[in-house]
Amino acid sequence: MPERVTLYYSSVSGALQPSGVRSQVKKQTTRVQDILAARKVAYDLVDVAADEDAKEYMQRKSGKNALPQIFVDGEYKGDRMGLQGHDELDEANEIEEVPKWLGLQ
């Protein structure tokens, strides 16, 4: 049975992105993974570089290309840009409410 939380990421850095952006995306992906692991949130990891269908699904559901992206039960929760995403995830982590922020409690 798949996990409720899915983290979409890319194992391949975009060749057209500046190296600073590529580095930041990798750091943000690692940060999200570290937070989820620390809070014992099980998740599936989907590499959009290796799965074009998953990439199209992610983009269609979120309307965004930014990585990494978090989905819960197939619905977009947030991305690295911070509008709905990782700034809130970091805040939830600080007060130990990551499962609650994800809607798992």
C-alpha cells in the first residue's frame, strides 16, 4: 500500500538552471527528507527525472514545476517556494507538528 505522503524530487539537476539553484533544490530536498524522517512520517519518494508520467501528474495537480513538492493523499501540499510549502513545514517542525500540518492527525 502506498504511503499517504509523497515527495516529488529529481535525481538529475536541470542543466539549464544556474548551479546555485541546482544546489539549493538538492539542499531543500534533503531538508524535507530529514524533517519527515525525524518526525517519523512515512513517505514515498518519486523521481520525476525517471518517471515522465509522475512529472506530468505533479505539474498538473500543483500547476508548478518547482521541486521538491509534497503531496498528501494525491493532493498538492507545498513546494520549495514557501507559499504553501517548506517555510510552513519548517515552522511545523519547530513546534513538532509536522503530522498535523500534513493533515495526518
